[in-house]
Amino acid sequence: MPALKAVVIVMGLLILSGIAVIAFTIVNRSGEVAEEKLVERIVESDQAAGGDTMAFGAVRLEGSEGCRIVESAADNGRLILRTEGAGAACGRVHVLDLKTGKTLGTIEAGGAN
């Protein structure tokens, strides 16, 4: 009887670990799909705006030290990024030109006066 209990416990652990591996794989693949769709939307938006989807290299957001990008969207040849973080310059919305990579503008939330 103790051997049967051990076999049942081991089989239960194997089933649980298998389910965990499947869940982990699904979560990782869904993140990759979302990233691929974002890139596709950026390229489609650039092409719709008459762009030629040429690469412009690395772009650094001014005053973004200590910030992280928490949201992004592409529309009409522009990339809109929302940043958050502990830095003084965080909590902004940055609008970039997809064709050139230049910052078109920055929106900063102001406090009440």
C-alpha cells in the first residue's frame, strides 16, 4: 500500500508540473505574438502614411533616465509611447515620427496650481 501511495503522489506531481510547463509556454508565446503584431501595425501605419519603412537606427528619448515604456501605439506614421518610473521626467507621452525616429512632441502631465 505505501508503494501505491508513492506512485500516486509522483504521478500527481508529474501532472501538475506538465500543466505548469504548458501554461508557461502559452504565456511566452502570447507575448511574442503581441510583439509581432505591434511591429506589423507600425509597418502598416508607416506604409499607409506613404513611408518606405526604412530603418532609422537607435533612438534615445530625451530626459528618460530611470523611465520605462509601459504603453505604445502606432498611428498615421507616428509612434506614441507612454513612460512611467521614479525619475523626475517620467510620466510623459512621447510622439515620434516612424520614418525618421525624431521626437515630434512630448506631453507632460502637470500638477494643479
